[in-house]
Amino acid sequence: MLAYDFMLRAFAASGIVAVVAGAVGYFLVLRGQTFAGHALAHIAFAGATGAALIGLAPLYGVIAVTVGAAVAIGALGERLSGRDVAIGVILSLSLGFGLLFLRLTTTNATQATSLLFGSVLAVSPATLGHLVVLGAATLTALAAISRPLLFSSLQPELAEARGVPIRLIGILFLALVALAVAQSIQIVGVLLVFTLMVGPPAAAQLVTTRLWLGIALSAGLALAQAWLGITLAYVTDWPTSFWITVLSTLVYLAATGLARRRLT
Amino acid sequence: MSDAIALDHATLSVAGRAVLSDISLAVAEGEFVGVLGANGSGKTTLFKALLGLIPADSGAITVLGRPVKRGNPEIGYLPQLKTALPGARLLGREVLAAGLDGHRFGVPLVSAVAARDIDRALDNVGAAELADRPLSEMSGGERQRLLVAQALIGNPRLLLLDEPLIGLDPHQSQVVVDLIGGLSRALKLTVLFSAHELNQLLGTIDRVLYLGRGEAALGTVAEVISPAVLSRLYGAPIQVVRADGHIFVMSHGRDIERQQDHHDHHDHAGL
């Protein structure tokens, strides 16, 4: 299986993306902002198809649109009532535009499917290079803001009183979520970003009460899902994304069971 | 002895509405002041102004001899519980560690010195065992004690405690009040402690600050809790009934504080 270049690239790309998604996702779940992450993935669809329409690489379109949307969502603030409704409206609009752009570029159905559900086995050497740079940048930036981010996630009012620029930290974090989403889309597609960014961190937070262990477990679970998913896809010839979603669900159910057993 | 807090003709507004108008008062260092008043009377607004989060429209505010500034390390703050602390499953120790130097950029690694500070702060409030309990499994009283411990980290000289008794039963409330009173005396801390009910604070507080209708009255319990002063602050005739070591503030024969307390719990359930 590892004799094929495309398989090696699939393992490398999914490995990088899984670690980034698991680490960023840990904070996303901790902050209760999973809906924002979900919305960014859908908004990315318009970015990818729009970029294809004007002849740009989809990855650049995705990054431009999701980071822009992330800054806008972050600027709306945590406490604005109806924020989720506003995000929901934009999310639907983005999918609508994505559909229009697809029609206008007259691309074939395969391209749309790989955008929606991922195509890890088709990662090109150039894309892998982009993922390495993007992944390193995302993790470095996350490490740089992680202390004030953690404080303002757990105790926003106290953090504000102590001088943490909580609004700015929130915007920076959502921009990192946007970058993680853009990378995850390359592996599992627009519709299944949750399977790497929410499933593993939610499971990790059920299982451990320690911060670093939680982040490591979240990244580790995402990585295990991705690699095992590719292996199962190779063996069965069923889609990788299918296997990753199945594994994500199993991991989450197991974590719920563990947490419940400990409580009783 | 210098003033820990001084307001000089200060006016404070929230969303364009003046909540406190032309307030002048001074709290001495080491004083334990109970802050009372109806919902929306400006208790939280006053705290936020002292923290430098809300600028005064006019007048001057000084804290520990200096103009207010955001992020003042000499202030320990306990925000109202209703919005603080989500149901995270992190250990008490990890939550407190997140707040240490939480305003600095970087990775939240906890040094041995910081870990000792956390243990000492928890010991101070008799809650060493909370270090190894997940936040999501703590009762309201335990969470409050954790937050009091957190407010004490870094040896502040002024404590601002915003409704630390919300959600606590009478016994737990008494434990928290006694705890803060003891700390205030032992460490010479100035404390502003807001609450719904005066009786829980009687015997512990040095003075009471009562807020209402944009005004403030600061003085001993005997001076402030009087029909004349409270009728002015509530804008309605108020009777004060003293019975059995308790004080009841009544309007038209009903206990104002108790009513308010119930009303407030109702609000929280809806949030």
C-alpha cells in the first residue's frame, strides 16, 4: 500500500491536517463555537467554486473567503443576539452562490463531489506542499495565542478585566479555524469537516480533564481516524471520507460510554 | 490611612443611559463594604468602572491612590457566575492555571512557582480538594470558592466580588461571607461585596453601600438602612423592620430583597 506515491501523499496530507484540526478543534469545542466552524466550511464551498470560476486554485479561494468570513463573524462579537441566525443566513447564501459558480464553470460532477466530500487520494505534490506550510503556520499561531485564548474561553469577563483583548483574540482564533477548515476540506470535504474538527476534540474532552492531555488526545484521535480511514478505504475500495466518519462516530460513542461509566 | 477607592462626582453610563450620576464616596483601605441595591441599580457597573472597563462620563475615580486602569493586578475580581465559567470538564487546577498571566501571549505552561501559588490560594479558602475536581462536577458553592481562590492569586489589595452568593443556600452563603470576612481582616484586604440580601452580611461588613435611582448612600448599617435614605433610593415609601437580629426592608408590606432574589433566580433559569 505504501509503494504508491499517491498513498504516501494521502497519509502525509491527512496526518498534517488531522493534527491541525484536532488541536484547533479542541478550542472550538471548548468555546462552544462549533456552529461557526460548520458555517465556515460551507462558506468555503463558495470560495472554492468561485476561485475555479475565475481560474484560481480552489485552495486560495477557500482561504480568502473563509478567513474573511471568520473575521466578520468574530467582529459580530460573542453576545450579539441572533448571531447564529445571521451566520445561518450567510451560510445558505454561500451554498447558493457555490451552486451558481459550479453551473457557470460547467465543471463535472466529480469535481463537485470531491469538494463536498473530500479526495485525499488525489492530493497533488503541490497541494501537499501548501498543507505543510499552512499547517505549520496555523499551529504556530495557535500556540502563540493559546494562553489568552484559553483564559478568555473559560472566563471571558475575568479575562477582559485583566486586560486580555478578548474581541481581538476571538477574531484571531476564528481566522485560525478558517485556515484549519481550508486544510480539512482537502481531506474530508466541505460537508464532513466536523468529522475531524469536532468529533475528536469532543471525545477527548469527555475522556480527560487535563488541558494538554486533551489537546494531544484530540490531535491523536483525529490522526488515527484519518490514517485508519485511508487504510480501510484501500482495503475495501469504499470512500476514505466514509470510513473517517464511521471511525469518528465510533470514537465519540466510546468516549461517551467511558465518561458515563466513570460518573456512575 | 489612605483611600482604597475614591469617586469624585463620577457619572457612569451603560449604553448611553446614566446608571450612577454624580457619585462621590470614599472607601478606606481594609474596609469590608457590602454593596446592595435592586437589579440594574449599578452594582456591576460600579465594579466595571473600578476595573477600568467602563470609563466615567465625568468626574474622577481613583483605586488605591491611582486613576483606574484596565488589568490592574492589585484588584482581585469575581464576576457574576451567570455568565462566567461554562461547563468545561477541566480540573479546578487547570482553570486557575489558565488565568495566571492569561493576558500574555504564548503557550499556557504552568511553572512550579505558579502551581504553588494555585495550591496556596485554594488552601486559603479551605478548598485544596477542588484542585483535582473537574469544574463541571462542582456545586455552585464549590465553584464560588474556586473563584474566590482565583481572585486571591497574586496578592491583590482590593477584592471586587460581584454577587458571590448567587445560587448558594443560606449555609453555604454564610461560609463564603465568613471566609471573605476572615481574609479581609487577616490580609488587610479592602472588599466590595455585592449581594441581594443584607442579613447575610450583617456582623461581617464594616459599612454598606446602597445604590438606587442613580444615587448612592455609603455609611454604617444604622445610617444607611433607614426609611429616609432607602425611600430616596427606591423612590417609594420604605419601611425598615428590625427583628431578632435581622433587618427587613419592606415596601407596601412586602420584603423587597426577598422578592428581588426570587425574581433574579427566575431570570437565571431563563438565561
